[in-house]
Amino acid sequence: MDSSTTDDKPAVAYFRLGLGGPGLEAQIDAVAQWCANHGYTTVSSRQEVETGPGQSRPELALALHLAKQRGATLVIAKLDRLTRDTRVLRALVDSRLAVRVADMPGVDQDVLALMCWVTRVERALVRRRIKEGLAASRAQGTVLGAYGLALATDNRRRAEHRVGELKPVLAALRGQCGSLREMCRQLTAQGVPTADGGSWHPNTVRRLLRRAQLALPVRAPEEP
């Protein structure tokens, strides 16, 4: 979305489309109103569709490039969640471009630099509080991850019990069947359920045989 102008105050607009927040039309209107009020003309605009936190923003990078190339001011409709990403703030600050925000007229490079610093300090404080909290818990004898360890132990015990129950059946079928797939058919025919109630698959039978310390079935030779 590009247009040319001879206006002395060019602007490059950047719009962000996420799961929440204002839609594209609302952002376009906000930027257009800001530009009209401050004597700017939009020479180019870029829009970003975000898929989640931590994702790259190629359209923002392109908007910064175009603004630098044309000596324009970068106008953003709404900082919104962009301020939570230190990489975005850092990119805006490092660009050394004039940056304006339609819904926050007082924001400039100095304010962005301060916001970037505050965000970094807040994250460092959060990391330190978490680290100190974990250290205090360990000092009090708390076993961190105890629930996960107990759950893993219980799951292992259940798996071993199930293998013990199925071992006689698997041993008998192994002698009768010539392949893992045939064992699957026999287990299904005998009404033996899988652990998750689904269908029997060769890889499932292979793992059970390994845990039961039983050899794989030898494929029976085809009859003439």
C-alpha cells in the first residue's frame, strides 16, 4: 500500500492485526486523523498479522526501512501489546527515526527508550523474584517438581502392572501369529483393550513385547 506525495511531512503508517484490539479500519482512521491534525501525509503503510508472542515482525522491519529511506515519520495506530516485546521497543529505539503513536500523542523516541528500559528492568526483577522464591522453597525442604515426580512414578507403576497382565496373552499370541499386525488383529478379536481405549497398532504391540522382554514374532512362511 504505497502512494506518492510532495508534502514536506511524509509519514509511514504501521498497523498491527492481532487476536484482540482494534481492527484495521479503526487503526487506519486513527492514523489518518492524527496525520490530518499534525500536517502529515501517508506515503506508505504496512500491516502485520501476528500469530503469537515472540513472532518475528517483517512488516515492522519494512516500515522502519521505508521510513528511513524516505525520511518519514513512522506513525503507529496503537502501541498496545507491542510494548510487552522488548525486541520491538528496541527496534523502534535503535532505528533513531521519528516515531509517533496516534492514541498516545506524547510518545516519542525518549519515551520509547524509557519504556524499553522499564520493561527490561521489570523482567529482570520477575526473574530474580522467581529465583529467590525457588531458593527459599528448597531451603525449607520443599521438593520442587514433587508432583510431577510422583505422577511419573505412578504412571510407570501402572504401565508395569499392565505389561504383567498382558504378558501371558502376548506370549501365546507371539507363538501363534506370524507378524505384529496379525497380533493386533487377534488382540482386537479377543476384546483386549488398549491403554487408551483406541485401536491396536504394530508399534504399540512392539513396545509391549519389549517391556515384557519377549521376542518379536517370526513371520510365518507363506503357504504354497
